[in-house]
Amino acid sequence: MSKDLYRKKTQIFKALAHPTRLFIIDKLENGECCVCEFVNELDVDFSTVSKHLSVLKNAGIIIDEKRGQQVYYTLVMRCVCTFSHCIETFLNKE
Amino acid sequence: MSKDLYRKKTQIFKALAHPTRLFIIDKLENGECCVCEFVNELDVDFSTVSKHLSVLKNAGIIIDEKRGQQVYYTLVMRCVCTFSHCIETFLNKE
DNA sequence: TGGTTATTTGGCAATTTTACCAAATAACCA
DNA sequence: TGGTTATTTGGTAAAATTGCCAAATAACCA
């Protein structure tokens, strides 16, 4: 496999490698959410949440749609959830 | 889900988020390898390879076994491969 | 138009990750 | 025992990531 493909794949894993971003993915598993919903549940600045969302968006894991004043995010790379659940099972065994 | 679980899950993703470590995982999909095999195929210092292996080992993704002078590594978190293939499919679509 | 709300962007200091070199350890063999 | 090979560990400078604040944008409403 090419170096470039490994680099691109790495970007996906890097995008997921943060507690806040994993929380966002978990919430999105059950359907779209607007930015304000994440801000309400996370104890971080709204600008920080926005930057985490843009990391996931740039990686192609989620997409955004503006409706009125709000921006809604949707999970497109659904297999992240499958893997995430596998990790949970794995962690429970230890 | 607890903050601690998110932190632990993040460690798994961080451990995977490097081109060299993804290459290692790919090779291990087909069975165990010794450190020297990775060093031969990667254009980095052997101490660097060793440190990447220890990152994966500490995350519980691979395990090691010493036989003679050599150390062999085996992939235990096999679902990483499934996800890795999903990402490849995803990247090919774009 | 002016004000309010929702979100993103720019900038920056603190923290984390990375890769190399040199040195340490460990197993084997002469 | 001494030398060689395989691997890990410690140290360090460079690069990347993070989270906050302040400022910019963008949409809505009075």
C-alpha cells in the first residue's frame, strides 16, 4: 500500500483520537445533532466544540448542513461505530 | 458513558494514528512478525520501530513474545483490520 | 437598520508526540 | 568469558495538537 494512503488513513484515526470527538461520534450514532447540543453536554468552550467538529468534518467522517441559524452534523462514516463498540468489548475484557 | 472510558478509547485511537503503526498492523493481519522484519521494510531507525511497537503493545492492540534473540509481535485486536478496510473503501469513494 | 443568537476563525501558550542518537539489556556463540 | 546480534530505553530538539479568548460571520427578529 502507498505511503500516501497510509497518510490519509492516519488522518482518519487522528481525527477520532480525542475524548470529545468520540463523544460527538457516539451522539451522532443516533442521528444528527446541532452544535448547541454538543456544547450543552460538554464542559468546554463553544469555539473548542466547533474546532473538534471541523476536525471530524475535514476527515470526511461527518458532514454539516446549515438550517437557519443552526448547523446540524451527521455521521457518514458509520463503520466507526462498529469499531467503537468492538473497542468497548475489548476494554471490558481487561 | 464515563469520562474514563472515553479516555481509554482515545488511547486506542491514538495508538493507531500513525502511518508506521498502521503499516505494522497491516503486516500483522497475516500473522506474527519479528521486529527485524518491520525494520527491514520501513525506512526508519530500529529504535523508532521499537517505540511504535511499544505504543501498540501498551494499548493492548498487539502482544509480544520473545524467542531467542528475537521478539515476535501478534495482533490481538483483530477488529482493527475490519475498520481499516472500511476506511480504505471510504477513501476510494472520494 | 440595529441587536441578538449560533457558529466559525485567528492567535497564542501549554502540552503531547515524534525521530534520532547513544547507551543499556539480553541472548546467543566462539 | 568476550563479542556479536536483536531489541529496548533515556534524552532531547522539532513538530503537531489542544483549549481558551477575542473577533469575525451569518441568520434572524424588532
